[in-house]
Amino acid sequence: MNAIDGYLGDLDARLHGPSSAKTDLLTEARDGLTDAAEAYRAGGFDEAEAERRAVADFGPADLIARDYQAELGLRRDIRVLWELIVGVPLLILGWDFARGFGDWSRLGAPPSWYHRAIGAADTLAALSPVVAVAGLLAARLLSRRATGPVAARAVSWSLAGAVGLNLLAVATYGGATGFLEPARLIVSVPCAVLSATWILFSMRLTVAARSWRTTA
């Protein structure tokens, strides 16, 4: 195994994340190392020495892996943010549409505290994609002005906030409705489907956000 392949193998073993994104980063690294080695060969060094010098110039694998890992995390977080930005508003609109298929008159009028709780949940649900959009804007700005780890950290916190707000909204919806009358969640088939879909979607977002933290 030559010096470049050995270095890339070490780098690959240190990285965790989507395979396509890892492949892109490693391909960029290989191209840079190959170009540097060719320059050294043109300067009169033999192939082995040229590759060794190219690897040395590129930097220690542990330091490069740290920056690459931050980039992988940034890409993963941005993808999850987009899922939340699109998914949560669609679920809100879907639930409002599904309400029209239920016979709410048989359930009776809810108390005033329930309206306040649902209003609070609506606000939390609406804020979730807003925070996600702020995270994307932060990613764009910080990627130009700061190092990879700094931008990744900012987006990571935005993702945690957006996912947390969505989870709190779902918990408030379900908790208030379950306490008052669970039948309201399944007053019609569309309502039951939307309730289950929102819960599963929220779980998926949470797992996607946490899975990166456990591999970082």
C-alpha cells in the first residue's frame, strides 16, 4: 500500500456519516494528494518520496478528520433541517384539513384551558421551522466567515432547538388532548393518520439528530 492509500484509509476509518458525503470528501482529498505528489515527482523526487511528502504537507490525519467530520455533520444537519422545514408546515396544514372530516359535535365543547394549550402547541409548532430556517442561514453565513467546526456547532444547536420545539408541540397536543379526551385524536380516519404520521415524523427527526451526535 502506498503512502496516499494508507493515509486515505486512516482518514476513512476516522470518519462517520453518510457514505456519499464521505466519498466526496475522500475523493477531494485523493485529488489534492495526487496533484501534490505529481508536483514533487516533477521536481525530481521518486514516487514513494513524492507521495510521502504530499501526505506530510496535507496534514495529520487526526486533525484533517476533525474538520472533515465537522463537514459531514454539517451536511447531515442541513438535510434534517430541510426535512423539518418542509415536513412540519405540511403536517400542520394536513391536520387542519383533516379536522374537516371529523364529527366534533359529539365530543362536546372543550374547556378554556384546552384552547390555551392547543394555542401554545400551535405556536411551538410554527416556531420549529422558523428556527430551522435560522439554522440554514447561520450555516451559509458562518461557512464563509468561520472554520468548519464553528459552523457545524451553530447549525447543530439550531437543529436541536427546532427538533425540540417540534417535540414539545407534539407532546402538548397529545398530552392536552389525551388528558381531556383521547377520542379527539382519532375522531376520523384522516385525523388518526395525521396524528400517527406526525408522531412518527417527530421520532425520525429525533433519531436523525441524535445519530449524528453519537458518531461525532
